Amino acid sequence: MIGRLLRSVRAGDTHLAWNHLALREVPAVICVSIPEFEPREPIPARFAGRGVGDNVSPPLAWTGIPDGAVELALIVEDPSVPLPRPFVHAVVAGIPPAWTDLHEGAIAERGPVRLGKTTIGKREYAGPRPVSGHGPHSYVFQLFAAESPLDLSASFAKRDLLAALAGRTVAKGRLNGTYER
């Protein structure tokens, strides 16, 4: 019921990391893919959040990391939520530029990368779990390549990562998936 009433209320793309003032002009040369689904297609239920799916992060792959990149960072957001800002589902830093992928489940508390806080304040992957009846939500997987190490505290969040990326991001790429309940 609430989902249907709020169906026209959406945070929108304006506040995605992708559109952050310091990152807007960064070349979009990284090609991000998720072998489990095509761009703008539904995300399989096993990658959905607790109570809906298995809450396991999907496998991600990418190409096009420029020479000179020293660290990669990933932000996963839902701009379709009925909130003033997109919901942050994952914030990841410390990805080595030589890597070409993150395996399924790699965005985990004990994974090989550093996790920042999501919108709910946890350092973990929070899979899609939109309000029932709200319609399809878009989930944006945004990968950024930095030319110098990102200096982040242990409890960093999206805003901290964006500040660290400002002035040192040399490339970006993204992939959108959808999910609906």
C-alpha cells in the first residue's frame, strides 16, 4: 500500500556518486559488467537483500582501467528510493587496479577489500530490497579509478570516499540493474 502511494516519489540520479561535482567530468572509459544479468535487466533474486534474497553481492567484471591507476573504488546506489538521496547499498575501496573482477560474495565483511558504511550504517553489501509495490528500482554499480591512494578512515562512508576521490579520479564506469517487489 505505502509503495503504491509513494510510487512517484524518487530520489533521482542527481545525487548519485556518478554525478558528484568533482566526478562529473571524469572520462567514462571503464566498462563494468555483471555476468549474471545484462545492463538495465532484472537482478537475480539471490543478490537481493535479507528477507528477499540471499544478500550476496553479484560478481562484477571490468575493463578499461587506465595506466597510472593505483586504487579502484565502487559505490552501489539506488536512486529510485522514496527518499531525498539515493540509498547506498555498498561502498568499497582498496580494490587493486590489476584486478579485473570481484567474485560473487566479495563485498563482505571479511572480504578482500575495505568496506565503508551503507545508508543503514553497516559495513557490508546490502542487496536490493525496495518497498513492495513501489515499482522497479534502479541499482547503479559505479566504479572509479584513482591515480593516488585513497586516504580513508576505518569507518568511512560515501561522502568520505567522494572527498577522497575528488581531484584524483582518472576514469569511471557504471552498470545499472533493476529489481522490483
